[in-house]
Amino acid sequence: GAVVSQHPSWVICKSGTSVKIECRSLDFQATTMFWYRQFPKQSLMLMATSNEGSKATYEQGVEKDKFLINHASLTLSTLTVTSAHPEDSSFYICSATNRVFGYTFGSGTRLTVV
Amino acid sequence: KQEVTQIPAALSVPEGENLVLNCSFTDSAIYNLQWFRQDPGKGLTSLLLIQSSQREQTSGRLNASLDKSSGRSTLYIAASQPGDSATYLCAVKRYSTLTFGKGTMLLVSP
């Protein structure tokens, strides 16, 4: 089956620093990857869609200069939270998809900015 | 804009009960509907996927139905177990976009 690995599973960083989260499709090539954000007791909110080799498409209200997405290969997408602030603390989840396996989600990253 | 609503928001039942989780969506022009399970602090595990042309899907003790015209889906869990305790999310897909509900938090007590 399709497996998506997300790393790290949790991270604590100081305000003003940047944090990189990786999302890898382990046994399939992902034509498209998605990044979601989830607040406690809330649903997943799509932040951006990334296609390999092209710029990510950001949802309305998501700052593309703050949440940098790179999808350099068919198996790896990264989300970098730049100049993190406490309000960026959240649970971030990636999803990878291709025509065979549909959507597969990573295990999520808990980001805490102090 | 698609909106997905899940009722109830939380549910607590004793072990062994059969239960129904509800999901409704406002735009019936969907490709498919998917039910996921999310354990605390974890990612999502896909449970059942129903294509827009299908009426239901079954996997073990789980049965999901879809009535696209009325914008409704139900997830039926038979003979609930403590290990079923988790948050259950439904999501509808149109084009490449998944829209999620807020989930139903289920607690099954021994």
C-alpha cells in the first residue's frame, strides 16, 4: 500500500526561527502533494497544493512568503515555516496523491513556537 | 463553496453498541466521499471511499452510505469497541480538492 512519511512528528522552536517539515512518499511517486493545518478540535484546512516541478498553489489567506513549499521531486515536498510566531503553533499534515492510490496522509507534525 | 458538516461533534457510548455518524455536504457535485479516522496527535487513516456513483461501501464492522442527491453520508459502526475511540472525519472531493468536516469525536467505554 501507499505510505507517506512526515518528519519531524513534533518540533519546538523559538519565535523568529524557521522550521522545515518534510513529506515523503515512500513507495509511490506523488504527482501532487497537499499541506493542511489543523487547530484543536477543528477540521483540516488546506493550505496549499504543490505539484512536482512547479510553484505551489496557495489557498486564500495563506501567506506564501511565510509558508514556503518546495516540491523538488516526485517523492518529496517540504514546508518551511519562516520567522515562526506563537500563532503558527499548530498541527501540520501532508497528503500525497497519485492516480493509483488516491490520497494518503502523513502522520502529522506538531509545531510549538515559544 | 463546499461546506461539510458532521453530527454529532462528540459521542460517548458503551462497548458493544451500534452507532451512526452523520456527514452532510452542501454541493452535491462531488467525485467521491471518504471517511477517515484520526487518533489524537496523529495523521489520518482512510477507512472507506465511496465513489459518486456508488451507494455504499463496507469494510469489516464499518459501513458507509452515500446519498449524493441529498448531500448526506452515514458511517455505521457495528458492535463498537474501545479501540474504535478516535475522531472520525468525512471529506468530499471535487477536482483535486478535499473538503473536510470538523469530525465526530467518538469514545467507546469498556
